[in-house]
Amino acid sequence: IEGEVERMEGCGIQFLGKIRPGSAGTKVTFIHPKSLHGVLAELCSHPKE
């Protein structure tokens, strides 16, 4: 997820805060609605198995 966030930031996508721990061992971050025409989106990694 870190690499994808870095790539998207390079394309001008804005995020709400940093990557943080999610449930079940995932990592999550949110894309700012300004970058998606008013839609809030979450990026989530797969849980570690």
C-alpha cells in the first residue's frame, strides 16, 4: 500500500492523513474527496496471513 500511495501522490492525488493500522492486520488510508470529485475512498491492504 505504501508504494501505491506514493505513486498516486506523484499523480496529484491527495490523502487524508497517513497510512494507519486497520482491522485484522490491514493498513488503511483515505483519498481526499477533492481528488475524486466529492467521493471519499479508502485504500486497504490485504491482511497478513
